[in-house]
Amino acid sequence: MKLSTALIVSAGVLVGTTTAYSLLSRRSFGNAAVSGVGAGLLTTTMAPAALAADDYITLENGIQYKVIKEGEGAIPEAGQSVKAHYTGWLDGFDSDKKFDSSRDRGRPFVFKVGAGQVIRGWDDQFSQMKVGERRQIVLPPRMAYGDRGAGGIIPPGATLYFDVELLNIL
């Protein structure tokens, strides 16, 4: 259940460059080539309502989150680059349908908060987290890849489950 940049390679959420990884926009994700991902990832998704309501905070935009570890550092401002770890699943945090993980690769992911470099739910959540904070977040489709899905890995209308940790502001 640890977050990491495995999203980049296995789910196609991230596309590698020669020296770094970057999350694809929802628009360009479908154009990315993804390999080595099992077809079994494309089944059903667990609705956020299935989570224990008292454990998660539900925001007006439909995002649900639970702070796993409190942070004590600064909160990033829009446009600042951050370093983070993540793991993403379909069907819930205990699912065997992990589609990506930076922790599994041992390589944190770097992106600019609020710049549209990542899915909307990530921009929303990382803009509210303190350095050192770790959260479990549940993103409804409209805050992730919507009705289009992504690259044949994330089905249309999928709710996504992420364990994210803000490591540093660069």
C-alpha cells in the first residue's frame, strides 16, 4: 500500500523521458505507449462510498482522504515543484490491482503543483498537504481520468485510490 512512481511505467500514468518522469495530462495519456501491464487491471472499481465514512474526510469536489501521517513542513504554493511518493490502485487500497508505484521503483516523482502536470485530484490534494504528510486519497472519475479512462489501463469512469506522501518542496 505504498505510493511510488510505478504509475509511470506500469499504468502509463507517467511517461519516462531520458532523465526524468512526468505525469501525463489526461488529454495526452491516451497517446502514450504502455507495456508490461496485465489485462486484469481493467475490471471493476470500488465506489468511494464503500469506505468507512468516519475514517475519511469527503470534500465538496468528491475527493475523500485520510491523513495517515501528519506533516510538519511547509505547504507548496501553485507552481512550486514537489517531490512525492505514491502508489495507485483500482478497486481499493487492499486490491491486488496496483497500477503504479514510485515506492516500488525507489524513485520519487517530481512535478509542479497546480500547473496541470498531473490529474486534477493530485493538484488539489498536494496543494493542501504539508511536507512530511502522507494521505490515502480516493479520487472520483472527474478528478482523475473521467469517462475516457487512460491508456487501456484505467477504465472509463474509474475511481482511483492513491497512497501519497509529500517528501519535499524543491
